[in-house]
Amino acid sequence: MKLGIIAIGRAKQSAETALTEQFLERLPHKGGLFETESKLPAGQKRTFDESHRLIQFLDRQAPSGAALICLHPAAKDTSSESLAQIIRQLRDEGRPACYFAIGGADGHHPDILARADRSIAFGAATWPHMLCRAMLAEQLYRAEMILAGHPYHHG
């Protein structure tokens, strides 16, 4: 199953971007990153526009049956092992891909949260957007290593 990140904002060349790309490349099915942004001013209209751009990606470019998981601070905190089990379950269901959505500064619009198969959180701390991408990419790689029984997870 292909794993990918769909995110608001365009990354510039940085250590965080390089790290994100490195972990996505190491995934068994070479994970992808889709980025989009809105030109609207901050507020509800921009949050709506951003979330609908992610939904459009899913409708137009993702394989039929792809799962969507939103990163959302109000969701249940998810351990590496729990993330691996979520991925295993989706794979066992025959899902061709799973995309993890990172919202913009104002988070996700309710429309994309309603569309998601589930939402997860990576703790109560607020992380810089580009660092969150790198951490998510690493957690996707770690989940794959857990599922493969590889010792990376224990390192």
C-alpha cells in the first residue's frame, strides 16, 4: 500500500524538507508528497479553500479506495505501534493507498474531517509545519519497519 502526505503550504529547501523526502523515499512503495496553498487571507474561507484543495487531490489523483487520515490536535494521541496497526488494518482491507493530511495554520475544515477515515494526533505540543511533515514521514517509515519486524524501531 502506498503511503503519502498531503499538506497545506509549499516547502522551501531546508533540512526539514530534505528529511521529509529522505523518509518518504525509504518507504517500500516510495511515498509521495502533495502540496497546495490558498491565496485567501487567514480565516474560515481560507480553511475551507485549503481543505477542499486536499479533497480535490483525493478525488482527482488518488487511487479509488484510498484512505484519508487527518492530523488533528483534538484526535486521539497515536503511538508508533498504533499507527503501524492502523496501516496494517487498511492494507488488510485492500486499500491501495493512504494519505495523511496536514492542515494549514487554522487546521482542517469540518468537510475534510468528515471525509476522513480517521483522525490522529501526535501529542499535545504544537509543531512547526515543516517539522511536522518530517516527523510524520519518519513515523510512516517507522510503522513500515514495525510491520516488517525490522530492528529500526528498537534503535
